[in-house]
Amino acid sequence: MRKSTLLSILIFLLIGGCEDSSQSTEEHITIMPKITASKVAGEHVLVISGEVITSSDIIESPVELNGTFMPPAEHLKSFIKTNNPQEFNKVARQLIEEILMNKVSEIMLYQEAKRQFEKNIDEALEKEAEKEVRKFFMEFGGDEGKAEEKLKQMGMDRQKFKENRKKFILTQWYIASKLIDQKPITHSELIKCYNQMKEQYFATPASLEFRLIDIQPEKLGVADPYLDKTIEAKKLANQLIKRVQQGEDFGELAKQYSHGHTRESGGLWKPVQPESLVKPYDVLVAEAKKIEPGQIAGPIETQGHILIMKLEDKRSKGYEPFEKVQPELEQMIIIERRKKAIDKLNTDLMQQVVLKEKDEFIDFCLDKIYQMYENPPVKLGG
């Protein structure tokens, strides 16, 4: 998955809080940009150390929202149609401000990274960006048409995507050069992170794999219509169990006698998590606990079924060992440190924008969005 901005990528990668919040860290990036607001031909703009952000940059560039790339205006259209201006303003303001903060931090991080890596970086950056482009296209099985369509949804073409990747890679190198790692990652941090993350990310769920002869009395053909079909089904089940014990192949008997949906595959079920089995097959969980792989359980009577189960495999819930996932844990901690540093940077940057000027810019963006869909236009800001 790809996020459209540096911050959203890092936030997506941030799997959970692994650091001890009681321990203060001095690791952060300090950038002192020159941020001003002005009007150009009636358009409110913010100027970030010489680079201009217009309202169009905010409201027309597709961002990923709920798994789909779309311009903020498109996302907010439904709010305009159903809500009054005040409610729209409340919902939309937070989204526009977040996009603006991302834009500001992207610009400043990239400018700072360029200053630090101004020499001997172009060739390496070109190679890494080209790798990213190839990787993106491979996600679509090499189908360039589908890849190009996805880029179009993201508001890019191949070249623009490549340049975007260059910026991202360069800023990541810059962040890494500042933060990897002024404070060493301790063993206790890793253990804490492991304990917090293991249930969601490192658990290996319990599983059952089995073959089943599923005799359904109502589908059983009997010569005498007065015979109790359930009794006859139990008799058949006992006969089949004896035949298996005498050496006959369980799978072949399942093909001949089972009424279940896995009959053609010799009664073989794909591995399942025990809690996923629903009635009438949930009774198999308790039976599986009593036997070992290769053994037979049955006849098992349950809700119009007489079951014979051959257990193929069973595994209890477990966890990936700490030693195996330690590199991933280290990356989680590093990513969280980066996010905290960038959050701090965001706060510092936005504090430098005069509140009135920032609000005027956001109001201008909201007015433009609202007027796209509302007639007559309603003034929201100012």
C-alpha cells in the first residue's frame, strides 16, 4: 500500500507504541523555515522558504482516503450535499489542515535533505527511485496499463511518480542520518515492544486439518422406508470405522459414502482455525482435542449429521520467537522514533505560521471546495 505523503506513509508503517513514554528523548529534527502568507491575483497562498503552496495544491491533488485516491473536494462532496455550511466547515477544516501540514513538512524536509546531500547523491538517488518504479509496476504483474491507471488515480504519471519517490527516498535518508540512532535501542525496549506487538503481529493461530466422512441421514438411501435413517446412518458409520481400522483408505471411503462438500477431495478440509468452525461442524474442535494426528473420532452425532473425522494435523496457538522477529522490532522502534520526530517538527512548523494567516488560507480552500457543489455559493470563512 502507498500513502500519498511522507507523514501518512510513516504513520501507516507505525505498527504500535513500542517506546517507553516515561523516557524522554531529545531526538528531533529542528528546521527554521521562513513561512509567510500572501495573495497572488486574488489567490491566497503560503510561501514556505520560497516554495509556494496554493489552494489548488491542497484541494486538487489526490490523497488516499479510506483506501481510495481522490481529491479532498471529491471526498467532501457528500458533506456539502447533506450538511449545512457550519457542519461542513467543521468536518472539512481538520482534513484540509492535515493536508496542509503534510505539504509544509514535506517541503521543509526535502529542502533540508537537499542541503545535506547536495553532492554525490544524484546517481544513487536515480537508481533507488528506478527500483521503486519497477517495484510499483510489478505489483500489477507487469501490466503497464493497470499500473498507469493507478498512477492516474494518484494524480501522477510515471515520471512524476519517479520524482515523488526521489523526494521520499532523500527525505528518508536525511531522517535516518539524524536519528539512526542517537539513542541505542535497548534489550528492554525490544522485549517491551515484542510483548505489546506479539498478539496482533507475531501470533501463529491454532489450526486443524482433517478428513471427514459426513453422513447425512436424510440423504441416505434405504430399501425399507420404515427404517429409522439416523439409526441406519450410525450403523454405516460404525461399519466404515471398522473398515478404516482394517486398513482401507479413509479418503476413498469418503468419496463413496460422504455427503459433505469435500467428498470429491476424499473428505479433506483445508486447515482451519478452530474458532472458525460453525455448526454443525463446531463439535469437531472438542473431538480433535482427544486424539492425535492419524487417529479417528466418531461416530459423532450432531444436527442431522453423523460424522467420522480423521485428524491430519493440529497446532496450538503460538508466537514467533523473539529472536526471529528482533530485526522487525528494531524497525518498529526506529519508525516510531521517526514519527515522533516528525510530529514534533510539524508542531514547530505550524506554530511559525501566524494563526490568522493560516486560518485565512484554510478558509479560502474551504470556500473554493464548497462553491464547487453549492449554488448559490455561501461564504464560509472570513
